[in-house]
Amino acid sequence: MTRARPSRARPLWVACALGVLAASMLAGLLDGAADISPWQVVLQVADWLPFGHVDSGLAPVEQGLLFELRLPRVLVAAVVGGLLAIAGAAYQGVFRNPLADPYLLGAAAGAGLATTAAIVLLPSSAASIPVAAFIGALGGVFLAYTLGNTAGRAGGTATLVLAGVAVTSFLTAIQTFVQQFNVEELQRVYSWILGDVGGGWDQLWLVLPYAAVSAVVLLLHGRMLDVLSVGDDEASGLGVRAARVRFTVLLAASLATAAAVAVSGLIGFVGIVVPHVVRRLAGGSYRIVLPLSLIGGAAFLVLADLVARTVLAPAELPIGVVTMFVGAPFFVGVLRMTRRAVT
């Protein structure tokens, strides 16, 4: 078990994470065909702030490019990355499993199936997508958890992950089946599956309410997840109702996953990579893991989107491909470390 760092170090870690996030967002705003200096971007952002009246020197066309294309894309990437990372950290705390992740537990696949159904059946109703995604995410996690418990504890840490993989494969197969009968929506669904954070301001306003509720709930449960990590009996002795805490955190993490999936598609491994890096750097207390995962996940996906836009420029690589290139070898490393810890 990773030893928690002293609480007085938390402000320093949060300040460092916010600095990395600010730098990654600035880099995201700078990338594009139009050549805009970092100082002009900073001045323009300051001009957009309340009571900020600064002349950035940018032409109206450049301001429109920055405001209508680059800024919403960077903000959507930050929100989605933060949600996926904090959801992954929360799932790991609830299940006491370092391999738990929205993508591997069936939450993303369940949300993907439900969202595909919403796109096909209600193509003109954007508001129905987050609701459908939430129901699908919750159903996917429930199936994986039930299947993992049915298999018993003989498989150790990997049992839940294997159950999640099975549920994910099954739900993905159903999703593919639905797509084949709705060819006219195939391109839209396919683009969504590969991951995309370029939906603009409409996508950002769609996800923000769900993001705010789920993030606040999860952050408020950091101390309780620390208590649960010592065992249910000890938690009960300290006055913590383990079942209620798990249910609340599970709902909030599923809502975070559903909100992210609804606006960006299936983007894998963020919920494994970021929380594990945070634990290595700042310790295992969820009071610091959750906020740092939220901030670090935002920075990670903004940088991943930057790579997706530049590596094959002027063509664009799906952001989900970038996170898989990073996350797949990282997951193998985590699996090997977990196996050594068990043996």
C-alpha cells in the first residue's frame, strides 16, 4: 500500500497540478494554422474574464478562431479528462482494486451502447444522450460487479477486471449489432466511438452540470474512501456506513463517466494512467488522489488532444487512439506490479 504524504503537502501538489494544467491549456490554445503568440493568447484570455479589458492586438478573425474553435475544444478536453480520471480513482477506492477503471469495468461500454441507441432512436434530442449514457454506465458496472462476485474471489485482483472485459465485449457486440441496422447513422456513431472533443460550446454546456455534481460528490467522499480502505468492519467501528458510501460514490463515478462518454465518445485508460501516477507522486490518501486526478486528468487529455491534432497534421488522429497508445503499455506495467504485490 502506498503511504500517504503529510497533509501539509497537499496545497503544494495542487498548485503544481494547476500549473501543469494551465501550461497544457495554453499549449492547446496555441496549436493551429494561425500563428498566435503565447502572450497574445494570455492577453486575450484576460480580456474575456469579467472586468478584464485588455488589448491583445489580435484581429477579429483571430479572436473568433480562438474563441469559437480552440477554447471550447480545450475546455471540453479538460472536463472530459478530469471526469474520467476522478471516476477511475473513485472506482479503485470503492472496489479496492487498482485495476478498476471506467473503460475496463463496463461503464464506458454501457454508456456507449445506450448513447448509440439514443443517437439512433432519438437523433434530434441531444438532451437524452447524457441520461441514456448514465443509465448505460450504471448498468455496465452493475453487470461487471455482479459477474465478478459470482466468479468468487479465487481470481484475486484480476477477477473484477476479467468480468469487466467480458461485459465490455458483450455490450460492444450489441452496439455493433445496432449500428448495422442503422447504416445512415454509422458515420456519426463511428466518429463518436473513436473519441472527439471538438463538439464546441454546446457540448461543454451539455456536460458541465453533470460534471459539477459528480465531481463535488466524489471530492466530498475522499476521507470516507480512506476509511473504507482499511476494511468494512473498521469503517463501521468509526461510524462510516460502508454500503451507503459505496453506493453514493458508485453513482457519482458512473455519472462522471456517462457525462464524459456522452460528449466525447469512448476514450480509454485515462482512469488508470492518471490516478496511478498521482499515487506514485503524492501518496495514496483519496483526499489528495481525487483532486489531483481531476486536475491531472484534465491536463493529460488536453495534451493527448494536442498530440492528436499535430502528429499527422493537417490530418487529425482520433484522441482515443492516442490514449490507447499511452495507456495499453501502462496498464501492462500496473498489472505486473499488482501481480508481484499479490504473490
